[in-house]
Amino acid sequence: METFIARRLYKSEQGSRNVSRPAVFIAQLGVALGLAVMLVTIAVSFGFKHEVRDKAVGFSSHLHISNYESAQSYEALPVAADSALWHTLTAMPEVSHVQRYATKAGVFRTDDDFMGYVLKGVGEDYDLSFYAQYLQEGELPQFSDSVASGKILISREIASKLQLGVGDRVDSYFLQGNMRARRYTVAGIYQTGFSEYDRVFALTDLKAVQALNRWEPDQVTGVEVMLTGFDEVEPMNWELGSLLDRTQDSYGEQYFVQSVTDLNPGLFAWLDVLDMNVLLILVLMVGVAAFTMISGLLILIIERTQFIGVLKALGASNGMVRKTFLYLAMLIIGKGMLWGNVVGLALCALQKFTRLVTLNPQDYYLDCVPIEFNWPLIVTVNVVMFVLSVLILIVPSHLISRIYPTKAMRFE
């Protein structure tokens, strides 16, 4: 009975010229805008967090094993990436990939300019898929740990500053006891938008950097450990740290385990602050929707005072009348949420496929606003907003109990 009356009231409101019709429209608009803003906020925040996080992982992996004394030294210090360490890491089910690298600080020099950078040497075991998706020109060299090809992969920032292109040759100078010079051929140019790394790193063969550092074939600057998921970072950081920290390799050097969050504390602290901002926006939007719905319900009750009096005179209880108006509010909320989903998801889809809104990568690490559709969370937000909106209306619906049939029948 309550749902039948609520549907009839809703249909009558749609085609009437009552004072309550604008209030109902404003209530639906408040719900629609609130939900649309929440969906866009969630899609942008998840997309932003995951893209920035994935770039940080792409440069330094989930876990990083290096020399314990590297934290107190500007010079790259070696550790042994021997078979014992390799067996320990690959035997763990949470580990998806293990790769070695070596670094050497140097200076690029051209006829017109020079630039400091870090040369990162990688071998056949290094997964270059991260650089492949951001490759702009040229190709990814086949890096090796047994020969030095003389090929190099540089970023767009380095290429622009030094006016280098694919196929150009560039001189690089390294200082370790005495000055040494090497000439490299630019094989490819990448750009991730992660300027903190783009302006610093250039990739070449692992063998070449080991030779510059005068290290043994099994000595590297570090070992990067990729995990099956980001949720495994903290547990595995603790587990590997307990297993390897301060233990010695075959050369007497001590291992040191760090996570990607340890290597980029400022970046991940910034992303944590973003979570608080998203939560604040969600609370504010629920408040806006609730306020407009409460106002609309009160106006409906006041305008339908005579109708309420008639229902009570016919024997309807306060509870039955409250349920009727709550069902009516549910219909209003449902239509507002429908339009909110249409508008919010349409805006997200437009940005995802057109990349219409751009960003300055120097400030945001990305060149456009990222979008990620987290469908379980989107459904949860819809359910929670609907339930909260209805629960909030229970208190103002008690105004119905203060309406008496004898007075309501004379109400004009």
C-alpha cells in the first residue's frame, strides 16, 4: 500500500505545478551533482595514485637490495648478486621477477652544452617493458652483461637539453681516480613524465658500467625485486629485511633491503594526503545531497498536510504515512542517482579516451588527468549514498506524527 501511494504521489509531482516540484527538482539535482562529483573524484584519485605509484615502481621496483653503506655514500658501492641470493629470491612465491643493475655518475658533453646524469647499466635479465611503453623515438637496445655495445637509451629531457636525436653520438666523462671518457650512440629516447628520474637516468649495458666501476662480473649496485602485487611490499620488505639486512656477501659487503616507499618517502606521503582530500570531498558531497533531500522532504510534507490528514482520518498510522513519504524520497533519490551516474561516468569516460584535461608533468608527474574505473568501489559508493540518504531522512519524517487530522483537514 505504501509503495503504491508513493508511486502515485511521485507521478503527480512530475506533472504538477505545485510549490514542491522545484524543491523535488533541486533535491534530485543535489543528489545527482553530489554523486557525479564523488565518482569523478574516485576515478581521478585512483588513476592518479596508481599511475604515479606504477611509475615509481617501474624505475626502482617494489623492493631494492643494495650495499648497506650506499645510504652514506655518493658513490655507487657494490654487492654480490650471486647464485645464493638469486636462489633465495626466486624461491619466494611473492617474487615475480628479479633483475640486476649497476650505476655510475657521469657528465654528458656536447659542443654546446654539458649535463650531469647517472648511467644505469642493465643486462638481459632486466625487464624493459616499463621503458617500452614510454618510448618515443628509436628502439630499445638489447642490453647485455657480457659485452658493451656502446648504445644508450636517454630521456626526452636529456635529449632536449643537449639537442640529441636517435643515431647521434655523445661523449660522456667519468671521474674515478682519473678522468675517463666514453662515446655512446643514442639508440632510443623515452619520456615517462616522471621528471625526477627522467632528467637523471640513461640506460646502457651492465657490462659497460661494471667495467667503469672496475667491479667483478657478479658485483652490481643493486638487485631490483618485483612482486606479484603492491600489497605484498610491506610484508615482503619486513621478511626480506629480516633475512638479508646486515648479512655479508662473498666480498664482505653487507646487504640492505628497502621498499619503493622507503626510496620515495615524499612521493608516497603526498599520495597519502590525497586520500584524506578524497575522503573530505566524499563527506561534503554526501552532506550536500542530504541537505537538499531533507529540504525537499520537508516541503513535500508541508504541502501534503491535507493529504496526510485524510490518510490518518481513514485509519492510516503514523508509521504507514512515514513509510509512504520515505518511499517517495527513495524514488526521488533513485532518479537523482541515475543521472549522477550517467553524468559522472560519462565525464570519466570522456577524459579516459580523449585525454582532454592535461597536466604539467613537472608538477604532477603525469601529462594528463588519469582515470581508473574501480567498479566495486563505484557500486559501493552508490549503495552507501542511497542508504545514508534514506537513513538521514528518517528523523525529519517524524514531523508527520505532529500532524493531526482535525487540524490538517482545515489546513490551507
